[in-house]
Amino acid sequence: MGSGGWELFGLVVLAGGAWLWLDSLKARDAGIAAARAACQSEDLQLLDDTVAISSLRLARNDDGRLLLRRVYDFEYSDTGDNRRHGSVVMLGHRVVVLNLGLRLVPPQRALH
């Protein structure tokens, strides 16, 4: 491969890395929004107001299209003094699973 070929290869790799970085920022923002909305709807507190990537791989959507599947972890609190773990699974920029984990839910009324 001549020097022009290596330069072109380097530019393609650099452009691919920039695309992955920008695409990941958009998906992360969507993951944060989903975690925040889920916590608000369940009267929970999203801790650190962020999510952290735990998995990245290729997967197919319902149409058979190959997309990036990202799993983001986050922490929330149901009492204000504890940390519980949740996760958001994204396929592309779409949320496919949001998991708030197991929580103890106090009974609404006494059972007899």
C-alpha cells in the first residue's frame, strides 16, 4: 500500500471513530432521558443524573437492520439514602428495555 493508501485508510478510520463518538453521545442522551423519565414516573431519584456504558455490540432490529446495541447502567434511590441499580438497553437510538431492578414495594393496604 502506497503512502496515499495509508493516508486514506487513516482518514477513514478517523471519520469512523468520530461518527461512533457522536452517535454514542446521542444514544447516551436518549438513555439518560429514558432513565430520568422512568425514575420520575416511579417517584425515584436518579443519582448522579447520568448513565454509564456497560456493553456495546452489533444486533439486528425487527427489520433485520444491523445497529449498535448499547447497555447503560445507572443508579437510583427509592429512599434517598440508598443506591439501587438499573439499566437501559438501546438499539440504535431507541430504548428497547428499561430495568429498574427489584425493589421492595410497601403494601398499599393490609392483607387479611
